[in-house]
Amino acid sequence: MASVFGRLFSCPTCIAMIAALLLIVFIYLFRGNRKKKVNEFPKKKFPAVDRDEYYDVAIVGAGPAGSTCGYFLGKAGIKTLLLEKKKFPRDKYCGDAVCKTAIEILDEMGLYEDLVATNKARVADNGGMVSPSGMSYIGRSKELLGRIPAAVAIKRTLLDEAIAKRAKEAGADLREEFAVENASLDHTTGLWTIKLENKEQEFKCRVLICADGATSKLATTLGIVSTPPSSQCSRAYVEGGTHKFKADGVVFWNRKLLPGYAALFKHPNDELNYCVYLIPGNPDVVPDDLPKWHEYIMKDDPFVSKALGKDFKIERMRAASLRLGGIPRSFDDHVIVVGDAAGMIDPMTGEGIHHAMEGGKMAAEFVRECLQHGNYDREVMEIWHQRWMEKFGNDYKWSMWICQLSYRFPILLDAATAAVLRKGDKFLARWADIMTGRVPKLNLLRPEFVIVITYELIVLSVKKLLGIKISPSGDSSTKGTEAEKKEE
């Protein structure tokens, strides 16, 4: 036994975990905490301009970030312009899973219950994961979490239009089919001039917000964003009644795809969203190969192919760019960047809707402070970057680090899945909060996670050292099987 544990604690996985924990604790304890405030800066005066000639705020992009921001600005009585280059309803390719933080904001807007009642959104009650070695857990969350669930599935054609129209109802001036060409700032008047594509009409505003998606033409033109998106995801809808998938949502960690993953999310009327997210870190998985991986997982992953069955009908693959992990600077004079344009997408999951909406709400609060104080200089706008990084952006670096660990040591995801199997639905709900970025990844250092996951890691490592095969989902998904029986 001593020799087994000697070999165990000399293995790279254990050494890496100990080093990771020490590094995280050190940085967390010794990071700076100085926070600047808008009112610390001097107020500025600009030449008088007819109030009818400009908006307080112009938001470019009416996706979840821009429209959420527009809603809260409009509700506060701030003269807000919301520009969308396409006409609603319009599509956006992603996994369609909306997590709890975003659901709470939808509820605050008065949208959530209506989306569910009109069969536009499906509440995810039973869901879970399949680990690299095939261990799985499907649990239930509805009774545990109450009225606001862990997630809902809703198509972006429906979600984005609902939020944009609610922003309009709150007072934002929504203009559809108004694509922005560029914008320029007059430092004397303190006003932006926004020029449109194929239109002679121009708009002026005091504060400009770039919320125009991962590629962000405007933020790139302004020199704030200087790099292309770092990855991609796929999406394809599976016709209801043609598949064998019984759960509401499952994440599949295929060993070859790590640190990326595949997922299935069920919409109303039994329709499925099949998606594959490529996460940087694996040299064998690059964005240009997305079609290959989309096809491979669908056909050759034993768990995904089993869930889809033999007779499923699926549309052709669509792809979308992902700007992961935040941009170094999301501000300049009189301008901030929010949502996918700012890289508000968790590198571990590729999930960005709830951070986009949370960021949009935060941006509205910040801009309102700036308007009240009257200073929009670069140094003031930098506070915006500090706030969202403090709220959730700093967590992205831990996500990136965990991604690299999971790629190098897939057994960590096996151990996490084994821990969920051991502890059940409550543990899964807390794990989901961490994985979706609702609470910081540092919560993984809490004893309730460290003890049980480390224990499972030791058990799995000993089995591996002794040549004992790790059990697949067949004999370790009892609770998941029961959940599926209830679903039937």
C-alpha cells in the first residue's frame, strides 16, 4: 500500500493539482483591491448643444448585451439609441442555453414567465454530464432550485427579439436595419458622430457602447479590439421526435476534443440543439476543423450517437465565432465595449449569454454614473473595465487554467463526475454555478469540493495505477437512469 501511495503522489496529476491550489491561493490573497470611483475625477463642461440633436447613449448591437443595457438605460429615463444591423427576428448561432443569472435578469424585465408560458423557452429540469471515460450523471434541479431554474433553452431568434422589444418598451429608441459604418469623436463638443452603411442619416451621442458581437467591427475600427476571435462553435437543430435523447441538457466531454466539449439541449416541441464548442489549448483541435469535429462527435462519440439514435433528422451545421476570456481594454474616451465584443465569454464553457446580460446591466449603471457626473475621459471609462473584470472577468484566467488541466489530465473531469455521482443533485447544482461562472472558480477550493473531488481523484488514480478499468456510465448512472424513467 505504501508503494501505491508513493507512486500516486509522485504522479504529474497530483503535483499539478497541489501547485495549482497554492498558486490560486497566493494570487487571491495578495491581489490589489484599490477601486477607483467616477466621482473622484473632475467634472467637465462641454459647449452647449441643442438637446434634440444628440442622444445621451448610443448602443451599437441589439443582442443580449446591447438590448439589456438599452432596457435599463431606457428605464432610467436616459435618452438611448439602440442600433441593430438586421431586422428582428434574426438568428444567432450558439448553444441556446440561458443560465440562471440571465434568467433572473429576464425575470426582472418581466420576460421570463411569458417566454415559458408561450412555449418559447423550455425549463431544463434534468441534465448533467458525461466524463471523458464515460462516467455520467443526469440529475434533477427544478424542485431543488424553485421558480428560477438552473437553465432554460430558447432560440436566439426568440430571445434577442424579446429583449430588444422590451428595451424599446422601456424607452430606448430601437432602430432595426441600421448597420454602423464607423464613428468619430469630436473632443471639443464631447459628442460622437455615428455614420451608417448605405444611409446618409447620422446620429450623435455623448457615450458610445460597442455591443456588436464577437467580431466587433466597430470596436476594431476604433482600435480598441486588435485581435480576431479565438475560437468557434457549431450549432445544428435536430427535429423533434426523430432522436432518442430524454434529458433536457447534457454536456459531453470527449477525450479527443478536450478542453472543448459537445452538448445537447432540448427546446420546446422536443427539438434539440446539437452544438460543439472548440476551446483553445489542444493543438489537435483548431477552429478551421470545426466541421470535422462537429461530424466526428455526432457519429463517432458513443454517447452522443446513442442519444441521437439512428433515425435523427438534423439540419446543416452553422458556425459562430467566439471571443473568449475578455479583451485587455474595453474602453476609451466616451466609449465602452460590452458582451461578446468585449470577450465576455467563459473560456471553460464558451457560455456568454448570462455574462453579456449581466455586463449589459452593469454597463447601464456605470454609464448613468458618468452622465450624472459629466466626465467621460479615458481614465474614467477605465473604471468600467475594472468593474466587470472584478465582477466576473478575472475568473476567466482560472477558467483557462482549468481548461489546460482538463486537457492534460482528463481524469480530473472523471473525478468531478464521480463526485457528483456520490453527492447527488445538490452538489451538481453548486458545481453548475461554478462552471457557468455564476460564482467564481475559486469556490472549487471550498472543502465541500476539494475533499470529495480529491478523494475520487485518489480512487481513480489508484485504479489506474493498479490497472483497474474505470467503470463507464453503465454501472455508475443509477440516479441518471431514474431521472430518465421519470421523464418518460
